[in-house]
Amino acid sequence: MVTEAPYYHQTYQESDVFLHAFRNRIPLLLKGPTGTGKSRFVEYMAHTTGQKLITVSCHEETSSTDLIGRYIIKGAETVWVDGPLTTAVREGAILYLDEVAEARPDVIVAIHSLTDHRRELFIDKLGETVKANENFMLIASFNPGYQRGFKELKPSTRQRFVALNFAYPEAKIETEILVNETGVDKDIAKKLVSIGGKIRNLIELGLSETVSTRLLVDAAKLIHSGLPKRLSCHVAIVEPLSDDEQARESLKDLIDLMI
Ligand code: ADP
């Protein structure tokens, strides 16, 4: 259970979309680059609706067995243990599959019958079909950025979801997020947001991912706890973004001019 209300700044009507999707038993797909508030939004909505939240961070080894469950050996016995998907389906929780496109293809197969009118899960190892509890909700996120060239979500999968697009918030909202999240001075927050905006426009540096709200929040936290401003930006923004010496030097020069 998400017991404390997480801070989440709404940017459009995403909570209405969530509530209506939930009411209509339609799964939700959150698209957008890393660090744009997708996970925070899910926590916030789990708290708002009073639903239990189970999060699975998917990676290339995540398989349907990890989600559905497996037999384990306990002493002299073999016992079945439900995985997070089965638990959520039985108990009626929100299951959040973070970065679902990273998972093995059998994960997508496993969730298919849960994403249409059947709302049921077939557990082949038990020969059992479980009807989803009415409060079960499936949410998945994916980052269209990193999928470039390799892992994509197939249209037939995407079309089983209602989708929300997450992007970097406009400057005023992002400044408010930094102040609220870290307690940093508003002027510093504004400067960090301008740095973020500048770097996001620097396509010529060829960064595979650009500066996210998360990185700006980290820089703000370091500054607020007393680390020098430029050093905070170098370690929270520049180093995580690039290993290329020239790109790093350019980013550092830009930051030193702005803060
Ligand atoms: P994602 O799941 O998209 O990778 P997160 O939800 O983990 O991103 O967000 C990263 C951080 O950015 C959060 O911990 C929070 O500090 C901040 N953040 C981003 N967007 C928002 C928002 N709309 N409201 C509040 N905090 C936000």
C-alpha cells in the first residue's frame, strides 16, 4: 500500500484518464523518456484510489515465469509460489510493468488474455485459469527513445492499452517540482530548469538520452545539501549523460555559464 501521499504535479488530465481507464477495466500504457514522472504518477494514483501497487522493473531476462509464478523446493516438498502478476490478478492490485518492452516476448504473450474482455490469466504449470479480481489493473511503461532500432512494442500489443504520453514539463511546472521535491531556492531551481531546457535542445551532442527531471532533481538535492552548484551539476547532470570527453566538456562549459 502507498500509505503516504506522494507529491505529483499533474500536467494535463492524466488522473482523470487513469480513473476512467480503471473504471472501464482498460489497461494503461505510459509512454515517455526516463525520469518524466511515470512511476511517481502510478504511486500517486495507487494512493488516490487506495489500491495496492505491485511494481516490476522489467529487463531483458524478465520472463513470464517471473511474473506468473514457479514451483520451489521447500524441505522435502515442492510448493507453488504465485508471481507478482498472479498475486495482483487474484487480489485485485495495480500491477505496474515498468519498461515492459525490455522483457522477454513471453511476458507479452502472458498478459494478452488480461488485456482484453476475458481479463483472465492462464497458468499453464497449474493448468488453471484465474479470472481477474474486479480491482485488478495493468499498467505498463515504455520508453520509445531506447527502443530505437531494437525492442519495439508491437502495434497489436499497444492497441490493447489506453496510452498517456509523458514529456518534460514546461519550465514553470518543472521549477515547482524541483522546489517541492528538494526544498531548493526558487532562483536555483529556475537556473537548473534553464540548463535542462538548453541541454534538451542540443541535439548535435548526440546524447542517447537527454537531461530528465530526475537528473535536475538530483542536482537540486545536492545543491540544497551544500555541495557547490557547479560540481553538483557536473556530477548529477553531465557525468550520467555522457562518457564522451568532448560532449562532457561542452556540457560543463554551458553549465558554468548558467549557474
Ligand atoms: P520515470 O518513471 O518516468 O522514469 P519517475 O517517476 O521515477 O520517472 O520520476 C523521476 C523523478 O522526477 C521523481 O522522483 C520526481 O522527483 C520527479 N518528477 C518528475 N515528474 C514529476 C511530477 N510531475 N511531479 C512530481 N515529481 C516529478
